[in-house]
Amino acid sequence: MLKQRVITAILLAAVFLGVLFFLPVALFPAFVATIVLISAWEWANLSGIGSWWGRAAYVVLQAVVIAVAAYYVGALPVDTTGALAEERYRNLLIIGCTWWAVALLWVQGYPSSALLWRHTAVRAVMGLFVLVPTWAAFSFVRLQEQGAWLVLMIVAVVAAADIGGYFVGRRLGRHKLAPSVSPGKTWEGFLGGVTANLCLALVIWLTTGQAILSIVALVIPTSLVSVLGDLLESMIKRERGIKDSSALLPGHGGVLDRVDSLTAAAPVFALALIVVDYTVG
């Protein structure tokens, strides 16, 4: 199993880096949309949609909403000039970040909160608020100057939060973060992830020369919220009674299982990017 996980992780990393740095910038939103639509198929399962045609219809719905969002922000037709309608991207990102504030309350209130979202239709709508802002966030960030490095920065923040959380939580974890949702997560691990990201912020500051406050304003909120994406999916899977969103990735479960933290982190990072006007290089 470990060998399988490692091989899959290496292949995923190679594909991601290849797309990030070599795919034409204008096509990156289409790549993100592909990942989002695969995740939508899996979210349909989490929502309780059992039939293949029901899941297919849900994927089509997600595709239509993404297409409308792309038209709204000016990504359809593809715009390679840099005129990105930042204000409209910001509107979508605000919707996404507001959703995650609601999700936080539901995660904190689980299992009682399930009364509000247990119905299949409600969970399906939740998937729209999770996945469409994720598409908008990554599309916006990649289309910025030095956007590839900024996207990599999002992934690095999430990875640092995961790694720091895992090792500190395993060593020092005593106080449960959300015992009804994910018994293995602890407050000590959560703080370990934040500490790891403070170290990452220091590295970015030393290597880029950007203002340290701007870096922290990007890294720390993104780190704080990244765990919420993981907790939300864990909550939905617990309610659904399944361990993984699918078996698509050998040793890793589904695509959604790999990107759950990113779905929360990316909108917060992108909105913070607009606020602090951060650049790379």
C-alpha cells in the first residue's frame, strides 16, 4: 500500500508541475475545471446521489455553473491580455469565503448541524459552493504575473499545514480539534501546522524579498482555513458512511480526498492576494 501511495503521489506531482509550468496560461482554467468536475462526480456520491445518471447530471450542473462563472469574470472567451475583471473575481471569492464561514459553524455543530444539511439536495448545493469558488480562485491566481509560483505557494501552505499538523499532532496531540468529525485531529497538531507555515513565510521572505507582513497576510489565513476543507469533507463522509470519496487514485482514495484542503485554502488565498496586492519576483 505504501509503495502504491508513493508511486501515485509522484505521478500526481509530476502531472501537476508539468501543467502548472508548461501548459499555456489561458488553458489553465480548463485544467482546473477538469479537476473540479471529477471532484463533482465524487461529491455527488457524498451527497447521496446513487445512480450514475444522477451523478452525471450533477457534473453537468457543475459544468454549467462554472461556464456561467467563467463568462461572468471574462474567462470565456479566453482572455490572454490580463484584463481579468478583478472585481468580479472578488465577488465570487467573497461568496466562497462566506460559505466557508458557514461551513465552520456546521463543522463545529456536528452532529446536531446535520439537521440543516443532511438532505441530498442541500449537500448537492454545498458542492457548488465548495467547487465553483475553487475554480475561480485557482484561475484568478494562475492568471496573475508569476501566477505559477503563486499557485505553488497555495499548495506549499496546505502541505506545510498537513505535515506540521501530522508530526506535531502525533507527538504532542492531546486536545481534540473536532472529535465528532475527525477524532485524529488535535489542537496541538493545528498549531503545529500554523507554526510550520510561519517557517514557510520566513523562507518566502528570505528568498523573494517581499514585505514580511504581506507574506504573513497570505500564508497564515490560508493555513488556518485549510484544515476546514479537510474537516468538511470528513463530516460529509461520516454522515454518508464512507471512508473515501472514490477509489480513483490508487492508495489515495478519490481526487476530492486529495484536494479537500485546497478547496478552502484557495479562495482565501486568492481574496487575500487581491487585498494585499502581493507580487512575486
